[in-house]
Amino acid sequence: MKKITSLLALFLIVTSCGVKQTRKLISSGEYDDAIKKAVDGLRSNKNSKGKQDYVYMLEEAFAKAKERDLSDISGWFKDANPQNLEKIYETYVQLNRRQEQITPLLPLKLLKEGRDAKFPFDDYTDQIVSSKNALSKYLYDNSKALLANKDKMVIRRAYDDLVYLESINPGFKDVAKLIDEAQFKGTDFVNVYTKNETNMVIPIRLENDLLDFSTYGLNDKWTVYHSNRQKGIDYDYGLIVNFRQINISPEQVKEKQTIKEKQIKDGVKNLLDAHGNIVKDSLGNAIKIDNMRTIRISIYEFSQLKSCQVTAKVDYINFKTNQLIETFPLASEFVFSNVYSKYKGDKRAADETDYPYFDRRVVPFPSNEQMVFDTGNDLKAKLKDIISRNKFRR
């Protein structure tokens, strides 16, 4: 019984909070949010006494929302501004959607008054169709005019309008074709290439890998990067990777000798006292102890080292004005390292961490070209980071 009472109390608290929130939404003019709240509250036990507040507020919110929307539409028609056509269409759609939201709940009883709640519905089909047609014609004509503009930002507005037009009126005239046209005209095309200002040959593999922008994932809705110029495209920007300096260290082999000692057990021996006599136990037997001896190992560690540093800069160029927009530093380092060891003496004297190096051998040093190429992964990651954080249009 206590459990049922607790659940009932919790239900009343939740309902009371929902009613207060709905009333607050109505008071602040947020009628559609209030309608949604009331509809949610009436989805179960709609005719119970505890739900009567929701019914009253739904009736009130619906009436006020309808009055406001019809008044707005009337004002927009009087204004005769074609830019209001979208508002008119969307508001008619909202008027109809609001009715569809309430319809499944009807009838709703007002128990004290002995009547059904009033929701005067209207058929908005003709208004929706006529306002959609007027809006479609305006968007189509206006977008075609905008597409003649050379400003890409204006063209992108045309694109958004055409996409919206296609969503409300699919298949309208040649809108699909115009969307493709707007997408192309509104896109910034960036030509990416390298320059070599060093006194060394840049490996062609590095250039190809660095300029393979298909692996960068940087193309977005309005920006496309090309490492190879394509016919029919008027490029807006250039992104130039200027190699400034390449430093490659000499091949180095460093040797280090380490001597290690360790005590190990080598059988057993008699325990002797201070005078060199054998110590015996109570039974007269000689006491045995571990025979420890020292073993040694000389470890000769060899380190092969070779490093390569590449410094560059990334230039952003505006091809329309032939001006440098911005420059970013780009640098990378690759270090070749191989460590191996040889030893003389007893291997057991070495530490476990020494053992892997005994199995390694000297390896050929990479060529200078390979060293430069091996900087590529780091260069590519840093170049991607620069482009991701620095768009051509801010």
C-alpha cells in the first residue's frame, strides 16, 4: 500500500511540474512548445481528472497560435514583399501540422463544463499549394539571377535556396541541374603544388605522396584541392609547399664498452671457520654452503645514427589578386637509429635488457633520398593540420 501511495505521489508531482511548464510556455508566447507539452501529457488517460489542466491549456494555446499565425499571414500579404513568401508558406504548413498533431487525441472532454474542447480546424490545402507555387517561382527566378553573379558567396545563397526549393517542390523545372551548377560555381578550387628551393633533389615519391590529397580528406562542401590542374576550372587559390632546406647528417657509428659482473652459484663447498677448519653439525657431518664465484662480461654496444631535417613553408596565394594571403612554417625530422651489441665473456653476467641487442646486427644506412622520403609521413600530418586549422575563407 505504501508503494502504491508513493507512486501516486510521484505521478502527481510529475504532472504538476508538466502543467506549470506548459502554463509558463503559454505565458511567454511559445504556443507550439506548449501544444507539444500538452499533447505529450494527454497521450495516456486523456479523460482523467488529473489531465484536465492539459486539455484547457491545449485549447487555449491552439486558439492563440492560430490567431497569431493568421494575423501574421495577413500582414505579410499586405506588405507584398516577395521575401515574405517563404514565411507565408511555412506558416500555412505549420497551421496544418498543428491540427494533425491534435487530431489523434480528439475528442477531448472538459468534465466540469460537460463539453468537448473546441479546436476550430480549417482546410489549408489550397493555401499551402498556392503559397508553395508562388514561393517556388520566386526562388527559381531569384536563384537563376543570383547564379549570374561572380561572387561565390552570393552563388552559395542561390544554392541554399535551390536545395530548399527541391525539398518543398521536388522535380520543379530544372532545379536539380541548377543545384549542380551552383555547387560548381560556388566552389573554391585550390591548386596545390611544390617548389624546391634547396640544393637537393626532392624524391618524386615524396612529392607524389605529399600532393595526394585524396588521402587527406580535406575536400569539403565548398573547397576542392587539386594537385593537377584540370581543364575548365578557373582556380581561386594556390597552396604552395616551398622546400627551403634539407640537412642530412653524416653516417655515424658510436661504440660503447660496458663491463658487468655477477655472482653465481657453482656447486657447494664445506663451511670453514676462521682458522680454516671444516665446520660440522651436531651429528658430525660437514656443513655445506653454496660455492659462489664471480663471472664477467664485456659488452660492446654499437649505435648507427643518421638524421634528416626538412624545413619548408606553406604559402596561401589568392590567384584572383595574385597576392600572398598567409605563410605557415613546416618542418620535419626523421632519425634512423639501429643499436646492436656484441660481447666477450660469460653471457650470464648480462642483464635481461641486454639480450635483445645480442641478436641484432649491423644494417645498411638508408640513402639520402630514402631519408628525405621518410620524413613524408610527418610532413603530411603537419600539412594536413595547417590546412585544417587555416581555411582560405575565414
